[in-house]
Amino acid sequence: MAKLVSKTYGDALFDVALEDGCIDELLEDAGLVIKAFEDNADLGRLLNNPKIEKEEKEKVVSNIFGQYVSKDMSGLLELMVSKQRHNEIVGTLEYFTDRVREYKNIGRAWVTTASPLSDEQKKAVVARLLETTKYVEFDMNYNVDESVIGGMVIRIGDRVFDSSIKSQLDSLTRQLKKIQLGE
């Protein structure tokens, strides 16, 4: 159900952004709102408080965000609060952000290596990803995990490219077990 709510509101926001030609503005607004909810747990608790009237919650959202985000974003937030969908605000805006990234052919990649990559290595990874995917730009996220031993694991969406030594050793171990068991 939550995904359906996020998709419905996120698609509506995306359609408005396309119609009004304000994709970048709404994308920036979405980032601000998501960060506000992540940084301030009290905001979520306030919106979930059953003792506070719906109208009061709408005013709070309007007062907090009205001066910092566009009228379209403020309207969406107030609508979601009035429909008691405030728990889905962050999910909706994340869905919207993903739609905008796809529309603009901007990929998100998570790269895990055993040790930190140099700037030159990072540039090489991005260049290779741009060559081998449909994306024209990437939002890169780098992570260090010593358990991969060497090589790297790259995740883009639901696709994983694993060239780590750990996965190669795991594969070799499975093959050796099959040989020992006579399978």
C-alpha cells in the first residue's frame, strides 16, 4: 500500500514538474524536505500525534516549508497531511527523485572496494560506467569494506557487478565442494 501511495503522489508531482517546466526546482525542493525529515525526528512525531488536529498539522507543514519550497511542493505536502498520508512524504519524494533521475538519464551507483579509491580511480570508474550504460551522468556513492579483499562491487539499481576477490573465492570454494562431494 505504501508503495502505491508514494507512486501515485510521486507520479502526480512528476507530471506537474514536466507540465510547468520546473523539474530542477522541485527536485531541489524534494531534497530539502527529505533532509528536513531525516534531520528532525520531532517533525515526524508531531505529524503522527493523534492529539493534534489535522488542520493544525497542515499549518505546521505550511509554516515550516512554505517559505523554503515552491508552491507546488508546499501544496503537495499540505495535501498529503490533509489526506493523512504524512508517513509517505519521504517515500513519495524519494520516488519522485528516482523518476527525475531516470528522466534525465542520471544513474546512481554504489561502489564498494577493499580500500579507498584515488580521485583518478574514481574518474576511471565513472568513465567506464558511462561507456557501458545508458546514463549520461552518475551520482556516485563510494564505500570501503575490507571483506571484499580486492576488486570491487558495483550496484546500479537492482543490478550488481561483482568482481571482488571475495566473490571469486566463494565461487571457487563452491566448485571445490562439488568436486569433493562427487557431484
